[in-house]
Amino acid sequence: MKVNVDDKLLRAAAENNDLDSFVQVFIDAINTAIGGQLTAENMAELNSDQITLLAWSYLHEEMMDGGMIQLIHNGYGAFIWLNPTDKAFREWSESSDDCKCLHDLFKLINKSHKLWNLHHEEIEQDMSDEDFMALYEKYPEFDEFDDLFVSNEEEWTEAIARYIDEHIENFGNIIENNE
């Protein structure tokens, strides 16, 4: 699948030294290429780095907004835990000295897999907001993973930005947009 990345957006992120924006430019380009929704059909057209970056985007957005329980409730658990997402981050961590900290992200996903297996069926059910909020009290064992994610988020985002920068051709074609 052809993923086009706007050079102007990359330059703006670089000029502002904004790693979140740099990473987001690639996530947005991949989302545009797949029509805004990941399906089995378009997933088969993406490479492993592009899929891993989408996994990061779902993981990051949900974990920063409502934690692992929200991630699971919103239906992203299977994508994170049934795909080799953890192993992909481990491979990214081994590819560069600048990305070593991603091994901790691998460990977070790997260790939390057991909790997902145990509780995902209940957490994924349709429920009222009140019942959803009660899940946080019912499953406090997710708190450790939520806290670990939040405390390492900046370092992991920086490592992901470095990985993208070092392997930019795996994520898309940089195009000049003269608009």
C-alpha cells in the first residue's frame, strides 16, 4: 500500500522539535492510506512497521485517555495482544541503541497479556458508563500497567520517533506538497 507522508508537515514537526507531532504525521499518513479504518484487507497491505505504529497509536491514545481498561473496552485488546505487537517493540528496541527503552514497552504488553486473557470478555461487553467506571475499582491490577505507561510515555515516544527516523522508508514515501 502506498503511504504518502507530507514533507511540509515533517519539517514543521522537526522545526518545533515536536516528537509527538513527528510520530503523528506518520500515523495520519497511514490512516489516510487505509481510509481511516484498519481492516483485515488493508492490514494485509501494510508492512509490519506500519502495523506496529498503528498499534502504538491505539495503545498511546487509549492508555493516555483512560488506561488499559478503556483500551480493552474500546475493542483494541485483541489487536494489541493477539498480534505480535510486544515482539515488534522488542525488535525495534534491539535495532538501535537509541531505542533500547522500548524493551520496557515489550515487557508491559507481554506481562499484561495474562490480565487481558482473564478479564477481556467482561470488560469488552456493552455497559453503562457507571458499570464501565466500576471496572476500575473491580480490576485495580491494571493500575500498575497504566502508571508504568504514563511514566514512560515520553521516553517511548522519543524512541519511536528515532526508530521512524532511522527506518523512514518503512513507514511511507516522503512527498513534497506544494499546496
